Amino acid sequence: MLKSKVILSTLIVLLGASFLMAEPVSTNYTAQPEPVHGMQYLRSQTQFPSYEQHLKNDGVVVLNFHVDVVGNISDIQVAKSGGSQFDAAAISAVQNTDWNPAMQNGTAIPVTFQLPFEFRAR
């Protein structure tokens, strides 16, 4: 079992699935885990649910997931639900994205990553 977990909070803002920004709230390592092709790629993998967009509904989803030393994702959990369709869109985006692991002093380390998604209808 992992002896210590590093929690990273990152803010992802999706405005109609066209705007994505991430900022670490805290880091206890020299490089945070990140999508292999960057946050733009993660944004492209995040689809605003069409039914929710049609109704002009907004949603906030917070996911927790484990990123191991080679960037594999596991143990995805919904920490805050925005509704089943928003939750599914956020989970799908994380699952369809390859990740680089967190680094500490040049060594890859496993972390638990917390990633909020904010969906806003236009």
C-alpha cells in the first residue's frame, strides 16, 4: 500500500468545452502529474454532455484518481458529483488521456490526484 499520498488540487474550467485552465493549488514535488499531450489534449477529450448543454445546465465534478510511477490511472472516484452525465464525461476524459507521473527530485512518484471539472453552458 502506498505509505504517503500527495494530494494535488488543480482547477479545470470548461466553458462550453472550449476553455480549459489548470493551476496546482499545492505541490510537494518538483513536477505534477499531467496529461502527456498537455491540458489542451485533456480538454479535447472532455465532451460537454449534449443533453445538458441543450438544457443549458451547468455542472461541477471533482474526481480523485491514482497516477502511478509510469503514468497509469487507477481508482477513479467521484468526490463531488455534478450529475451522472457530467460525471461520466469527466471520467471518460481522464480515462482517454495518457498521463506523465509526478516527479520528485528526478524520480517518478505515485500520487493521488484531485481534479475538479467545471462545465458551463453558454
